Amino acid sequence: MLLPNILLTGTPGVGKTTLDKELASRSGLKYINVGDLAKEGQLYDGYDEEYDCPILDEDRVVDELENQMKEGGVIVDYHGCDFFPECWFHIVFVLRTDSHILYKRLEIRDYNEKKLYDNIHCEIFQILYEEVMASYKEEIVHQLASNKPEDLEDNVNQILKWIEQWQKDNNASLTTTDMLTDSSVPTS
Ligand code: DAT
């Protein structure tokens, strides 16, 4: 059975991990947090002193994910998107949070002041949304509000519905194509 690959992106703190975990448990799709993957495999290429964090080795992350993405059924979560092959994803969701709400969520994280303010600016100037629009076809990109708990429930339901429809469309066409190309089926 074919399953879609989904990219969930947005500024740190918008609620990607929260939504992904909920989605993964209710859809059966596999959830990959690129930050955790990089940490586990030490997929880094130096250290950024200014932001006080390791620099992601994007090529190694892509190599690491390649096989799973080919199989399908993966939800990828990361606050960046321009280094993934465009063909990996069937749909891209960009979570958006009002800056005053995001500020409250980020100020309790152990970020230095520059990192905190840069992330708020990133959201205000919709940097991630622009990056997504420059990297993927407009028709597969969707913005989702992620301010309050009801948004989480709405977003989960909307994405689950999309997954269900995608499976119906793609697995139905697979069956039809298989039947048409199956040499054991008499042609006359
Ligand atoms: P991210 O993975 O994008 O960094 P997160 O999932 O860790 O974000 O969420 C950051 C915080 O915000 C966390 O305390 C949970 C909370 N949160 C996430 N989605 C929310 C929503 N729709 N309504 C209220 N709080 C939310």
C-alpha cells in the first residue's frame, strides 16, 4: 500500500513536534524529527558560536533519510526545508504562530537572547514560509494556524482527512494500473 510523505515545518516553537506526535499516533505514519536524528547520528558540520548550536550536515541528513523517504509514509519535522529533495514530499504544512504567543513559548527555552529574538523575527517576517514557497510547488503548500489547543485538534483532523483521501486516490489508481498491466489478465 502506498503512503504519502509529509513535511511539517515552521519556526522553532510553533508546535511541529506536538502536532507530529499526535499525527503519528493517529495515522500510523512514521515520525522523524530531523533535530533528534542529527543528534543521534552526530550529523553535524561544526558549531555555530553565535546561536550556540551545532551546524547540521544537510547532505548526511539527506543520505540518512533517502531510503525511508523512498518507501513512503514518513512525516518529517524540521525548522528548515530547502535542502530536502523537492520530490520527497507529497504535501508541505507550514505552522504559523502569532509572535506574542511564540515569544511566551520560546522564553522558557534555554535560548540566548539573540536566538530568541531572531526566531521571533523569523516568524514575523515569515522566513520559513518564504523558504517553503521557493522550494516546493505552491499547490502542495498549506499554512496552518498553531496558536491554541483547538488549532491542534483542527490541524490533526485536517491532515488525517488529507492522508485518507491521498490513500484512496493513490491506492485506487495503483489497483487499476496493476490490473491493466497484469500480463495474466486476458486481453481478449
Ligand atoms: P516545535 O516543535 O515547533 O519547536 P513544540 O511542539 O515543541 O514546537 O511546541 C512548543 C510549545 O508550544 C510546547 O510547550 C507545546 C505548545 N503548543 C504546541 N502547539 C500548541 C497549540 N496548538 N496550542 C497551544 N500550545 C501549543
